[in-house]
Amino acid sequence: MDEDEFWLLLEECRPPGADPDAERLAAALEERLSAGPVAAVAGFAERLSTALYRLDRRELGEELSGDAFLYTRAAVVADGRAAYLAVLADPRRFAPYAGEFVWAEPLLYVPDRAYRRLTGEEWRRGTAHGYESRSNTGGWARQWAARPGGAGPPPRIDPIMTATLVVKDLAAGHGERTLFSGLDLVVAPGDVIGLVGVNGAGKSTLLRLLAGLDAPEGGSLKLSPPTANVGHLPQEPERREGESVRDFLARRTGVAAAQAALDEATEGLVEGRPGADDAYAAGLDRWLELGGADLEERAEEVADQLGLKVSLDLPMTALSGGQAARAGLASLLLSRYDVFLLDEPTNDLDLDGLERLEAFVKGLRAGTVLISHDREFLARTATKVLELDLHQQQVNLYGGGYESYLEERAISRRHAREQYEEYADTRSGLEARAQMQRNWMDNGVRNARRKGGDNDKKARAQRAESSEKQAAKARQTQRMIERLDVVEEPRKEWELRMEIAAAPRSGSVVATLRRAAVRRGEFAFGPVDLQIDWADRVAITGANGAGKSTLLAALLGRLELDSGSAALGSGVLIGEVEQARGHLFGEDAEQPLLAAFSAAVPEMNPEDVRTLLAKFGLKSVHVLRPAGTLSPGERTRAALALLQARGVNLLVLDEPTNHLDLPAIEQLEQALASYTGTLLLVTHDRRMLDTVQVNRRLVVADGRVTEA
């Protein structure tokens, strides 16, 4: 059935001299569609979507002699039936089409009064949010739930996002320090903008400004429509005491706040407060848009898909690191914001989690701004890159994705350097010429004075004329210098130039496990037989919770085994960056960073410690703070500084790229290339796994260790 056939059928269902009969039209469509093949159903639905899209924008209003509303109303009823039949016939194939013009799922759970309102006089309000229809979707969803073959909610069908965030001349800083200024940005539906820059450049600050959590020092932000929902998911999900996983998910998705506002509006409605109707309608809209109607069902489903095998009523503080990472990812996958602001969403995710996150971000119709130091993730998801260049005090927007950004940035910096060198060479040449001309002029003046007694008037005049010519030439050259367009020298980027201090080599055997086994509750690790030899470079991969950290702890002799044995070789000196960075200085974590670092490296004097920490971006404001209060990124830098301060021959890196900026990651890779000792590397950074040379790869799965 094509669009013309649809309109002919619509006319057939219109009694002479009367408005179209929506129910009659729907029945006719249902009969015709039921007899057709699945491909025809899907094709019809796609064309119907186009027709409704045009009609809702009144482009056909004149052709329909002013009956646009009535025709649309009839078509929408058919729309709901067609969607039901098509998805029922082939859900996997048709669900993407359905998402273009029908929003079915939430209305299944809306109270009758609200449902009547949405399907009555305000059915068209869906178009303001970008939905083509909201009228018959409740009935369609109820039919889906009662379909043969089992109950359950209908498949998720995302609404079409239309929110746009416009930023003009934005400025921010800390005290007298400017982070950025003159920042212009448009976050449109479908955009995925990767935010890059060194740590401290203001990336997280910018996200908080975009979310409206902080006020800028200058500029403006405009959200269109103003009622759109902006979701800010910060870097480390906060684990609140007494908060269950279920409550955590509701808070991170914005549903908890929307539910509280809706409850307040409901009380106002009951008490008859002025404006309560509008407040309730707005609150209900927001609660529905954020997915509050079916969050419980979706949460259980997503948790199961992610392997979060715990009760959602369990406190968040009781989760392991891997479980907490899954809960954080679940909160993102469950979110239905109109604009997403994601701060380091890739941290602590395993490869499966990264793939799910990538699919989610690439499938969003909402505008997205994200910070990530996972280069492969940026390459696969970002459509634009916004660079906060702290050293050059510039803000640059690059189109075309992350790889294009790298190419364009390299070309731009090369051109900037070439332009400066051309300017510097030209200026230097002119200055040298001007100096030579001044020297000639000075020599002429001295000669004139020395020969002042000369009675030859002609010679004196010639000398004076020559001096004046040289002076004129010098002035002309100076004017040429002043007329040059000044080109500022590009600032050199900060370079970590990290080195891993070498220690005398250990024995030939670095660490061994013999039938090593550990049981912690339901988790069983081993038995494992493994030997690490001197200069082995070992990459360890596996899903979160598979036992990677348990393997490291067993190899290093820090874990009490239930059976088997573990042994470290002779002369082993361990340098470590552990995943949580929480035990960096052990009992000295309450001490100021300077004191804790000095205690770990007693042979260094305090001034050398300060210099080393400053090299890693930890300045005076950091060294006097308690070591345990440092941010994750600051703790990572302190751990890397510690590796440079004391010699090691067994380097253990557990997710070292977490919280590091992109330049630091690349410089860490360079340091690892020149490191000659034994390396145990646990990482989910796909580019680091490709870049760092290893001679062994271990895969950990369900407590078992195999060599790839």
C-alpha cells in the first residue's frame, strides 16, 4: 500500500457529507494489513509515517479543505493499529520503523485520568516533543501486553529527540585563572561531541555549566525547548550510604527527582492549589519522558543483560568495584534524557560494557557531549571534537570525528609553527638590516666628527648626506618591522616525559601460582597454575568480576589462598598502579601528599619531591592536601610519579588509563616501550593493548585463567 492508496482508502471510509470514520478506517486497514506479507506491513508503516509527518505540519492542510485535524485523527487511529500489527508480525524487523512515529511503552502504565487526557483534546501535544502520534498508543501497548505467547512490557521505542543546546561566548575559571573564554557551541539532536583536553583544562567544569549546575563567568546557554531534560552523569557514580541499587538507578536516570515533583504536584491537585493542574500535567510529562512508568521492569531486564547478578534492593555500598561499574552503566542505558552530558563513562568498563556503551551512544537521537580518554571509544562514537587547549588558551571545534580531529590538529599546529617561523625569520632579517644601517650611520657620524676640521666643504656635505641616507633607510626598515602582522609563538605543549626507574633485575622466576584457589562467597577463583618469568610482558584481560584483581593479588602474595601456593621470586621490587587508587599510600593517606610521598621515598629530599610532583601536574595546592582527598586523576598522577621516583623490576598496572588525559596516556605508552623489567598490564583500553608490546596474553573468565 502506498500513500495514494492510503488516501483512497481514507475516502472510502468517509460517509457521504460526513467526517471520516476513524474506527471504520482502522478496521479496513487492519483487514488489509493482516492479509499482507510482513514486508508490505513494514513498508506501509514507513510510508504512513511520512504521510503523518507531512500532515502534522499542515503542508497538506489546504488540499484537504480544512479537514486536516479530522483526517489526522483518523489516520492516527490507523497508525496505532498498523504499528501493533507490524510489530506483532515481526518485532525485530519492524521496531525501528515504529520508533519513527509511535511512542507506545509508557502509556501502558499511565493512570486512566491522565490517559484520557493524553488521548483526548491534547493528543497533538506529542508533536511538540517530536513524536508523530500519542493518541492510540495506550491501546496498542495494552494489546501488546495481552498478545499470545506471554505477557511483559512492549519493546522499548525511543521518542524522537528534538532538544538543542546553544552556547554563546561562554567563559569559566577558578579565581584569577581562566580556563576558557569565548566558547561557542551548538549541541543538536544526533550530535556526539567528544570533549578533549589535558586534565585541569575545564572539561568537567564545562559539563557542569551545560547542565546548569554551575553559573558561568560570562556568556549564555539556551535550551530549546526550555522544558527539555538534560542529564549529567558525573565521573564517579556517588555511592550514598543506605541507597539501594534500585534507588541509585532512579536517581541517576532523573526518575527519582521527577517522581518527587509529581508526588508534590499530586498533593497540590488533591488540595486544590492554584495552578495545580498545570503543575501536575508538567510533572507527569517529565516523569513519562524520563521513563518513570516502566523503570522497574527495564531495570531488572538491563541488570540481567549486564550480568549484575544481585538484588536491586542491595545497598550500593555493598557492591564490588565490578558490580558498581555495571550499575553505573545500567543507569546510563536506562536514561531517557533529551541531552546527555557524560563524564568519563568508559572508566572501569570491561570490553563487553564498552561495546554496549558504544551501541547506546551511537543509537541516541539526543545530543550528547562526553568526556573520555578511551581513544577507540572516541573514534567509534564522536561526530565532532571540542578541544579545550589550556596551553594555547584556545577553544577549537573539529568536525568529522576523532581521527579527523587528530589529522586536522596536526596540520593546524604545523601551519601555526610554520607561520610563526616565517614571521620570526622575516622580523629577524629586518632587524639585522636595521641594525646594520644604524651601524653605518653611526660610523658616518663618527667619521664626520673625526674629520670636523676638514676645510673641504664638499666632502663634509657628502658625509652628512651619506649619514642621513643611512638614517632614512634605518627608519624605513623599522617601519617595515612595525607593519608586520605579529604572529605569536605557539606555546609548547606540556610533556610528561615519564620514565620508569629501573632496579637491578630480579631472579629468573618472578612469581608462581601452584594450584592456587580462593573462594569468596559464591565466587570461586582457580585452581590456577601460572609462572611469570623475568622480562615477561603480560597483558591480562577479562570481564569485570572475572577475577583479574584476584589474580594480581595472588601473584603478589597479598591474598590468603584457600588451597595451593603462591611465591614471589628473589630480588623482586614491585611498582604498582592499582585500579581503585585508594590504597596508594596506605596508612599515610591521611598525611599531606608531600609527607606521604616523602615517606614512600625517604631518600628524596622535600624539594626534589616537590619538583617531581610538579612535573606530574601536582602543584603547591595539591602537595599540602591529605593524599586520600586527591581526585582519581590526581591519585593516578601521584602513582606514576612514585614509579619514577623509586626503582622497580616488576611493574603492575591495573587499568592505568583510568582518569589520565590523552597526552599522559600516550606518554605512559612511550615509557612502557623503554621499560626493560617485568610487566603485568590489566587494561580494557583497546588502543593501549594494540600499542604496548607484550609477549604473553592471559584471559580471565569466571575465575579461570587461560593463556591466549
